[in-house]
Amino acid sequence: MKPNAEGSDERIPVYLITGFLGAGKTTLVNRLLAGSLGRGAGLLVNDFGDVVVDAGLLRRRSSPLDDPEAPDIFEVAGGSIFCSCKTDNFALGLRTFANIRPARLFVEASGMSDPSGLDKILADYRLAADFRLARVICLADAVRTPRMMENLPALTLQIEAADVVLVNKCDLADEADITAFEERIRRLNPGAEVVRTIQAELSADDLAAPASAHRRGRIASCSTPSNRPSWLQFEAHGISRSAVEAFLHDHLSETWRIKGWIQTADGAWWYVSDNAGSLEWTPDPLPDGMIEGLTVITPPGGDTAFSEAWEAFRSA
């Protein structure tokens, strides 16, 4: 077993990336994989829905498929890796990487993950001899996260468990609001580094310091029936972009996240993603193995109303 580049500890360093839905986690992972830390790295992607959209993006945009040092990607879908229903899947992914021995492992957690118990999971599944937690990075959307924290305890725990908090999308928020949010973050986690970012730009120096274990405690999952998001997958094949965009804009306030690939009536493929109250349309063909359609994550119970609205829209 060879020593890791991060130091003499031979265990695989794990970089845990958390943050609310749409905060910029996948953008950050793309940046990390494209840089020097991406060479020989592994990636475990966790999506709340059953379709792992982020893995499709990362496969497409990180490294050429014929690159021997392109990242190995393991997917966990259908819930948070820190909830009891998915912890076994998470442990399976970690054991897979323990055999592969990547230079480092990036873990992109779902937007509703409570990361406070990662150390306990490593101990309970006898994985602490293979992995060490190198850094916990929390993406905090400067626009949406402050508004959502009161009703979603997981977002507060993500900040409290972090070594670095990236206040992302600062170009979309007012200076006074950003400053107030930074002060709130420092009250929650005085020891964390707080860094303002646009499009999740992060210096490699922010990953150099060791993780601080005292910021995480025993696992206390926030995924309960009362706050667990709902989700649905729907197709918009053959409908004009303007019509789909109008419908989604009308229902943005009812959703927490929209992302995925659709083919509009003119035959064009688009990757659609919401971003701080607006929709972004990027020309992008459907990745191999990816399912066509949009994943929509809503507040608890909101999937039924959204689905009914979509069916009414299509029938009109």
C-alpha cells in the first residue's frame, strides 16, 4: 500500500461535499476533477431521486472516457447516504473504492444529507482502516439557503459539520444579505473557513488543512416523514421549449430542485436546471445510459400537486 499524496497516512482521504439542492455541488466537483486533485480520484455521487442526474453530468464533463486516470464513479440513488435506508449502499460504495484504491475520494452528498455521523459510519462498517475524512466542504447558496434553514434542520447541520463553507452564487445576492449570512454561519460554526464564491470557485489551499472531528457528533438523521422531500420524474418530449419553460416558471416556487435532459419539439436536446429562482437551458445531448426527463424535488407531499398540474398542462 502506497502513501497518499496528502501525507504519510496510507488511508484514502475522503472529501465530503454537502449543500442544499442546487447550491453548486456538482459544479464544484467538476472543478476538482478537472484540476490536479482529480487525477486518479474516485467519486461517489448521491442523488435524492432514483435517477442520478449528477453522475451523468460528471461523466460527460470531467475526463475523456479513454483516459486511464478518469475518475471511477459509484452512484447511490433514492435517498440520502446518511439515512438508515441507504447507509448499506454507501458502505458498499466505500468498500468498492477500498479495493480500487483511488488517490482520494470525493463524495457528493444529496442536498438533504445530514453529514454529522460520517465518522460513526466509518467505524460501524469497519471502514476506518481504509478511509480518513480529509475535509468537509459545504456549499451554501447565498440566495436560497438562508431562506430554507428555518424549516430544514439538515441545512444547519451541514454548516455545523463543515470545515469550509462556500457562500456560493454571490453574484446573485445583495452585499448586505451576504454579510448577514456570513455572520450567521460564523455563529453556527466559529471554526469553519467561510469563503465567498461564484460558480463554486475554490482554491486548492482551502483543501489543504485537516478536517476537524470535533465539529461532528453522533449521527442524528434529519430525514423524517415530516421533512423528507418528495420527488417525481417526468418527460417533456416533443413539447416546445417556450411551453415547458412557461410551465416550469409558473411552478418554480413549489419546487426545491429541477434538473435533467429533455428533447423539445424541434428535436434539440437540453440540460435544464433551476438556479436561484431562474431556469438555465444548456444545449447538451442525452448522455449514454441516462434516462430522458426532468427530476423534480418538492417539499414533502408536493409531488402530487406538481404532477397533476403537469398532466393538466399537457391535456390543455
